[in-house]
Amino acid sequence: MKDIIFKQIDILRDEVKWWRNMFLITISTLIGGIVSFSQNKLELNFVEAIVGVFLIIGFIYSILKLKLVQKEQ
């Protein structure tokens, strides 16, 4: 029984680590896009706006999923 619980905890830790990495990736991508846009190195067009929306949705989803996994852990 102990081994099963420890395996589940390890799986949850790996999942928390993965979601934290996703959170950091989306944060760094959004910050990079904002800095590039502020320095006029990036032109805002429709495709980039759609990508930004998906990044924000991914950011919110990763936060919610991370909280859920940490609570489960």
C-alpha cells in the first residue's frame, strides 16, 4: 500500500513540475512579446493577436491546472 501511495505522489510531483514549466514558458513568451512590441521590433497583426490570445488562455489554464494538481497532491 505504501509503494502505491509513493508512486502516486511521484506522478503528481512530475505533473506539478510539468505544469510549472508550462506556466514559466507562457510567462516568458508573453513578456518577450510585450518587450518586442514595445521596442517596435514586432508588428501587431491578426495572426500574432490570435497567438497572444491562445497564450493568455494557456496561461490561465496552466494556473488552474497547477492549483488543482497541488491540491490533489
